Amino acid sequence: MRYLYWIAMASIAITQGAFAQSNLLENVKRNPEESRVLCEQFRSLNSKGISASSQEAINSISRQKNLSTTDAEILSIYVIGLHCPEVN
């Protein structure tokens, strides 16, 4: 019985994580200004020779948006892919 309890708890945790990421990406879709600002930050980093996918960039987004580093990385990939694909 305990085994089923832990499976149920793990399923709930995974579902909630996916839901939170979905909301994060939906917020970006609904607010193009946020994407524009992030793209400008990424371009600025690139001009200094820093990759938008670097740990420094991801940590900065994480702090700015109060996100986990995983969510910050997902957000940056999403924004770059949709709004500023020229960013490295």
C-alpha cells in the first residue's frame, strides 16, 4: 500500500512541475514585451562574448524572475527559439 502512495505522490509532483512550466511559457506568449526585454539582455550578453545559454546568463534570469535554474533555462530556450533565434 505504501508503494502506491509514493507512486501517487510522484505523479502529482511531476504533473505540478509540468503545469508550472506550461504557465511560465504561456505567460511569455501573452506578454511579448517580456520576450523583447529578454532578447535584448541576450544580445547584450552576446556582444560581451557571453552565450545566452551560459550558466551566468541562466543564473541571472533565475534571479530576475525568481525561477529555478531549470525553469530559467527552459524559458531562455523558448524565448530565443521564438523571438531571437540569432542569439547564441
